[in-house]
Amino acid sequence: MTAVSGRDTSGTAARPPEGRYGSALTADQRADRKLKAVGAVLGVLLLGVVGWFGYDALAGSKISAEIIKWDSVSAKTVEVHLEVRKDAGAKGYCTLRAQAESGAEVGRADFRFDQSRDRIDKTVTLRTTERATSASLVSCHTD
């Protein structure tokens, strides 16, 4: 059988030698490739969604604050002028502490900030067990 313009002498199309150019994919192999592609796309989407929710949970709504000034009003109280910055809808609290001259902690309290504003200036009163010589902001947290 001699090939003439891509056909053998019997009139059927000539085929390349088996295994020379790879084998043709079966229907099952094509279905497996499609499932792998769909699975990869869905996996990437799932990772994206989990990443977004994780980022939002960690960095989404924050409360930050700083002490503008403080004053030891008496041997048992300290007034602290606190400036709080947060997302307008965020609710949370900040923890303040007061220390005596010896460095011992003489007062600690949490102050809630549930207002719907994004910036709050507030003077809070921290009760102490003895005269405080310093007041500090420990931390702020959202609910």
C-alpha cells in the first residue's frame, strides 16, 4: 500500500504510526481534565474567600486610642483624657492602668466606647488604691 496525498491505495486516510504523536484522549480522560480544571478554579476561589474573611477579621475594625493628658485629682482618683479612633459602627473597650511611684499598679479599669462616631474625645475617671504618679493605656479591643 502506497500513500498518495495522505490516503493509502484502498482510499482510507493514512494514520501516523502508533505512539509517535501520543495517544488520543478517551472520554474518561477528557472528563478527568475538565474536573481537575473546575476543581482548581473552585479551590482558588475558596482560598480567596477564606483569605478575605481572615483579613477582615484581623484588620477589619480596629479601635486605637491615645492618652492626651492625665491628672491625679486625689489620692484615690485619676482623670484621663482619652482620644479614641475607630470605625463608626465598631464597639469595644480600652484598658487603662495607673501606677504608684514605686511602680506598683494601683488602678486598672476597662472603659467602653459604643458611640457610633469614628472619633471620641472623653475624660474618664480611674479609681486607685493610692496616689498614682502615672497613667497608661494598656490596650483597646473590639467586641
